[in-house]
Amino acid sequence: MSVNLFRLAALAGCVAMATAAQARDLTVVSWGGAYQDAQREIYFQPFTAATGIALTEDSWNGGIGALRAKAEGPASWDVIQVESDELVLGCEEGTIVPLDWEALGGEDQFLPAAVHECGVGAIVWATVLAYDGDKYPDNAPSSWADFFDTETYPGPRALRSGARQALEFALMGDGVPPDQIYDVLATDEGIERAFAKLDSIRDSLIFWEAGAQPPQLLASGEVVMTSAYNGRITAANQDEGRNFQIAWDAGFVYQIDSWVVLGNSDKPDEAMQLIAYMSDPENQKLLPPFIPYGPTHKDAAAKVDPAVLPNVPTAPENIDHGLFFDRDFWVDRVEDLNARFNAWAAQ
Amino acid sequence: MARQTRTTGQALGHGLLWLWTVAALVFLVAPILVIVPLSFNAGAFLSFPMPGLSLRWYAELWQTDVWWRSLVNSLIVGTGATLIAVVLGTAAAVGLAMARFPGKDALMAVLISPLIVPLVIVAAGSYFFFIPLGLTGSLLGLALVHAALGAPFVLITVGATLVGFDRNLVRAGASLGAAPLEVFLRVTMPLIAPGMISGGLFAFITSFDELVVAMFLTGPGQRTLPRQMFDGIRENMSPTILAVATILIVISILLLTTVELLRRRSLRLRGIRE
Amino acid sequence: MPLLAFLLAFMVLPIGGMLRLAISNGELGSAMPATTEALRAWDGQGVPPEAVVAGFAAELRAAREARALGPVAQRLNNAHPGDRSLVQGAARRLPDEPDGDWRATLAGIDEAWGEPRIWRSLQAASAPWTDLYLLQALDLERDADGDIASVRDDRAIYRSILGRTFLISLVVTLACLAIGYPLAYKLASLPPRIANPLTILVLLPFWTSLLVRSAAWIVVLQREGPINEALLALGIVDEPVQLVFNRIGVYIAMTHVLLPFMVLPLLSVMRSIPPSHMRAALSLGATPLEAFVRVYLPQTRAGIGAGCLLVFILAIGYYITPALVGGAADQMISYFVAFFTIQTVNWGMAAALGSILLAATLVLYLIYARLVGIDRLRLG
């Protein structure tokens, strides 16, 4: 008797909670921290104000596996900002779905590298070598060779967890000229060489996952230098009065992130509306003053405030040192090399 | 002479033991004592000495929407899980106390096992199990698993209050013509109430603090407080995090005090002296 | 027993389902039933007959159109990295009509389809059950002949992760014992008036959020944190010491989290030992050390056993604390269970590692139930 009463009560509670949990807003997924703060300000909140479509945000740290896990579960992510290798892999296997390019104004409005069946470029960004200028009043690190030189620059340093960019930087540190990096990586010896270089400072390495971590690691003095997304470094200087420096001359890897729609999204129309809003040059041009990533719409580039140019990877004085992320190489090798990287890092 | 050395040695031993005890207690409490003052830091750095005292991080917390939403989610899940856990745990404890049967210990071992099974196993298991049921990405699914994790606490605490429970009271109630439910509500309930409440508090704090299952089962719309804190600790270890931490410490001190008072009251009610 | 039913539904059933996933092999069977049938009957020599390959090509196209190819590609990739793109590529470039025969057509898309290896992988994926994941969890695999062999060195990580999980748990258990035993001894010998408030100090961190404590340790142990500043100020070191995001941080934080689980069982045993035993030993001429070792210590053995087992059982399942205060080389099994579930969709591997962890936990729990009795299990 009493048990039945309890069951009834429990059931009522469950039903109440279930109804509370039903509604799901359009969900946009980006890379967290200062970057997503900026996106919220110029894209997400104005979009909701303009269209009345409520947004839920999430953040992630990349990885095609994480996309697959979301695509195979119940609908929870709709619009996601992905890296270029994830774009190609996801599109091939149907994890993400083709975009309605007409809603975006046509392919020719965007940089050629920002156009793909399943995704439209969001930003041009770079992974750079960064350090705290206050800690190095003189003899600051200026090359990836310095990053691997624990004699002259003692102390822990950090890299992004995963093979992408790490292998490129290892070869830069080993003296390979930027234009030959991917030729070397195409060979097994090249891969071995990159891992051997990483292994040479294994005990001094910490790995970060979220883009917000490198400025945090620099600020707390946990590392003396780190790889970082360029915008986060400038944002930390702007927002928190830091004196973090980017060694542009050391060489950096730049690439294009894209907005995509996940295959199991049940809100494809709203998703497309949001992507179109974020691809509008009038909106794109607002981003760089908050965080210096380059726009992908051809019209937006000319409208960007010139004051922020020195901090953008594609600025004339920076771009010569940059290496464009070889999407095709990574599409073929990312899973294999990430598995190897994880096995190496976990030892 | 020999006597003399022994006393010196003994004194030395006692001194060392005291030193060790104090050091161990400091080790237990120190990290908490470090972060509470830092949460009142006027500066943004997490180091001593502090430039000044201020409530700015609490003010920031007060104004931040995501923290509020995650707090609300945690409260919903915690309350739901606690209700289920208290109902099921109490029923099981009363049932076990009244009955004697072979295999009771084995049954008890199964019922207590959620306390022992690694959380990641529970989390992964329920994740795989809930996907086809559509229970991932909902607070309901999380509350159900949290209830399973919290129920053993209720079982234990209510079980403890039933030690020394005089079953003649139930028989007396029944013989006076009361229905079983009435006997339960008017005779058994008041005696086990302290156990139900402290078990419920344990269940609540278990849910309130649980992160692993939440990571697997919740989507972006159901962030709980621990998830929000986990991201904060990893990405932006600001004094805001320490402000949240301080508030949580105050809550746990309050809960701990309540549990202790209830335990004493229960012992007194049953005439057991400590 | 509603609780039993509830636990069965939301605890035992899901965990049982997870154990099943560790040997489950149904991906190919549900996406390509005819191919699965045909491959089971195939003798495994060379490339299968044209009829089988043609059936495969038809089901490959159908699976791609139904967006059901993902799990199959994932399953093959789990056994042989690179097979995902092989399968996806073939499905994408498959012509409507064969160019000659289907065997030649597939081999024209990628020469791997002309070799026996991929077909044997498909055949392995057509069996109802697989030992793939359990073998992989022990750094083993089946080679071309179906014999069990060790995997390549640069992929062999799970044995060392299992070893690390047990090592960390052992070190933490011993550290808890070393710190907790004298602490409990002192608390037990003090009058309740002083001992009770001090016991609350032991309980306080116990009921403080795990995340709060992990955050606290990061602050305390970081390079510019109070510990390093004190060490520098005292001249003990001239360079900040790395205390967090490495193994030291994991040991310190986990010992802190688990110490109460050691102190409480010890305390309850020690409080039941009459002080007269020690006094008797001393009055009979034993030195304090002798009296302690020969009279007191043996009586606390049950408490030591209970505390150590409990701490060890809880330690091997730890995930959050090492994830926050450890580095990449300090992660334990739980981390990889989560990794394979959330970061990649290799559920078989997650389930296999989870099964090993669960088995270890249950064995220790049984020992605990035998030696200590579960009615002594009190977490508060």
C-alpha cells in the first residue's frame, strides 16, 4: 500500500521534471573563452534579438570523434564551428550535411578557401608561439628552435593536445623551412623526426585542450611559453592588461574554421538562418576589434578597422612567416597521427 | 638512568605524534583555508599577498546568467534525485529491518554497490543505455541515475535509526486497529525521520557534487553546477570560481552540522547514549 | 523491493549492457545483413567470390544512402586504423554499374580491395561476437593468421595505463595509511571534548565538493602558488618546483580526497581498544615501541584492512581529480573509458576498459565484504 503511494509520488515527480526538460533551443557550438564571448556579443545575442530565435551555447575543443559521438546520439548540437579537416571528413561520411549556399549569397562572395559543400568559412586564425613579455624583458624566445631549447629557456612549456600543428612546430623547431614542412611530413621518416623532436622535451611539456588555457597558463606562470590561438593572446592583453607577446617571426600555422550543421539536427532551417547571419559582412567585420581573427567574406575584409591589422595572421607583415594548414594531408592522417600522439603523450 | 632515557624518548615520541597530527589536520583543511580568502581578493591574481579585500567576484557571480542557470539545473536534479532516493531507500531499509531471510547480506551488498562502482562505469553504462530511450540530454535521466547513487546513503542512515527499533510498537499500532499505512506514518516515521533527513541530505549532496555522470548524460541545455565549475577550473581559473567554491563550502558546513545534530537527536530519541 | 527493482533498471541493466558492448559485433550485421551471411560462409582465402563482392557493393551503396555506413566504418577502423576512409571512399566512388566485374571495380577504387586483408577484416566483423576490444585493452591483437600477438610498440599503451592505475592507487593508499594512522591514533587517545571537534575537521573536507578541492590544490600547488613561494622564501629551492599537472599533483590531491576514508575506519577500531591494554603491556616492562607493535598494532589490523581496501577501491575508479591536476601521462583507466565514449565513438573499447575496471573493483569489493563486512561500510 505505502509502496504504491511512493511510486505514485515518484512518478509525478518524474513527469514534472520530464516536461521541464523537453524544450530544446537551437544550439550553437564554438571554441569557448574570450572568442565565444566575442561571438556572443556580435553574433549570438543580436541574432536572437533580430529573429526571436533563442540560442543555447556549448563549447568544444575539436575532434571528428566528438562530432561523430554527437551525430549518433539524440539531437543536441546544431551549428558548430569546425576545423577544415573535420569539415572534409564529416562531410564525406555524412556527420555534417550540405549547406544552402544560396541563403549565404553564393560561393563567389567568400574567399575560395572558405567555400565547401558542407561548410562556410567563419574565421582565418593561427596557432602561434606566445610568451609573457614581462617575464622576458630581453632575449625573448623568437623561434620554434627556442621552444625546444630547454637549456637557454628553462621551464615548462605547453602545446595543444593532438598531432595537428604540433608536428608542424616540431619540424620548424628542427630547422625545416616552412615551405618544406608538409613534404617532410609526407614521409614516414618525417613523422618519426617530428615525434623524436617532441620527445626531446617530453618532460617539460604540458598539453592544453581548450583555447582559453594558454593565456591562463602564461598568466599563472605555469609555463614559460606555449602554442596558442593568436586571438586569445591579443584578447588577454586587451581585456586583462597583460603583456603577452606573439613571436610571429618564429613561424605559425594558419587555417580556416567553418560553420557547419550537424547531420542529426532537427532545426536545419533555423541553423541556416544563424549561419547566414554570422556570414553577413556587416556582422563579420565586427569581430576583429574584439578578437583579431580574419573575416572570410570578401566584402568584410575591406571594412575591418585597420588598427587591429598587426594582430591578424593575414596582415602583410605576418603572413610571410605563416604556413597554411594542409587540409588534404590532415584529412588522410589526422586520426592515425592523433592516435599515435595520444599514445605517445600518455606514456 | 634507563628510566630517564625512556621518558625522554617518550616525550619525543609524543611531541612527534602531536606534530604529525597537527600537520595532517592542516593538510586536510589548508586548501580550503587558502581559497576562501582568495575569493575575497580585490585583484584578479590567485596569489598572496592580496592587494585588498572586495566582494567583486561575488558580484560578478551574481550577475552571470550561466551560473544561475546551472545552479537551477543542479537544484532540480538534486531535489528530484533526493526524493526518489529517500522513498526507495527508506522502503528498502524498513523492509530489510523487518525481514530475516537467507542471502540478506548478499542483497545488502548489491544495494550498497552504487557507492563502490566507479562513477565512470555508471556514467558510460547509463549513457549507452539511455541513448535508445531518449533519456540523454535530459535532467530526468540524470536525476534517475543520481537517485540510484544516493539511495544507498538513505538505506544506511535509515537502517542505523532502525537499530534497536522495538517492533512491538508496530504490532501495538496494528492491534489498536490502525491500517499499515497509518502505523507507518504515525509510529515508524517519527522514529526514522532523522535517518531519512540525513540520508536525504547525503543523497542531495552526492547529486549536487556529481560531475562524471553529468558529463555523459547532459547536453548544453542541462549544464549543472559541477560541469560549469569543471570548465571554469580548466579554462579560466578566476576568483569567480573560488567564490563559487566558497559558497559551496559554506553549504556543506551547514549540511554537515545538520546531519550531526540529527544523528545526536536520533540517538537521544531511541535512548542510546554515546 | 522497489529499490532493488530501481537499481536493477538504472544500475545493473546499464552496466550489463556495457559489458555486452565490450564483445558486441553487430554493426556489419545490421547494416549489411546479406554480406554478413555470405562472409560467415566464406573460406577466408584470397578475395571472396564475385557474387559476394557484388552483394557487398549493393549493400555498401544502400548503407550510404540510408546514412547507416558510419557504424560499419567505425567498427572496421577500430580493428584496423585507416579502414574508415577505405570504406567511406569506396562507398562514395562506387559506380552504378561495375566496370567489368565488381572485384576489379573495387580494386580500381583502392588497391586494398584487391587484397585479402580487408576482406578478412570484414569477415571478422561478421561474427556475432568479437574479442577485439578485450584484446586491445591488453595491447593484444589477432594477426593475419588469427593468432594472438602483441600490438606495435607505439600503440601499446593500455598495459601501462592499467599498471599506472594500480600504482597510483597503491601509492595513494600507502600515503593515506602513513598520514592517517598516527592521526587516528592521536584522535582516539584524546578525550572526546577535544577529539570531537578535531574529527569534524577530518569530516569537513570529506563533504566539500570534489571540484572545490581540486581547484584548491591547483591554486596551492601552482608555480606561483603559496607552497612554491614559501619554498623559495625559505631558500629550500631556487627555482619553482613543478607540483601540479604532473604525478606529484595527482598523489597529493588524491591522498587529500581519500584520507578521511582511511581515518574513519581506523578511528572506529581504535576507539574500541581499551587503553588498559597498553598500560598493562608497559607495566609488564615492555618499551612503548614494543607495546605498540605487539599489543596495539595487531588489534587495529581490521581497521587497517578496511581503510586500505576502501581507499584502494575508490582510488582505482578516479577520473576527475587526475583529469584536473594531472598531466597527459597521469591519467587512469576511467579517463580512457570517458575518452572512448565522448571523444571518439569507440564504444567497444570504452566498454572493454570499463569491464576490466569493474572486474577489479568487484573482486576487491568481495574481499572487503568478506573481511570487513558491508555493514561496516559507512561513508559518513
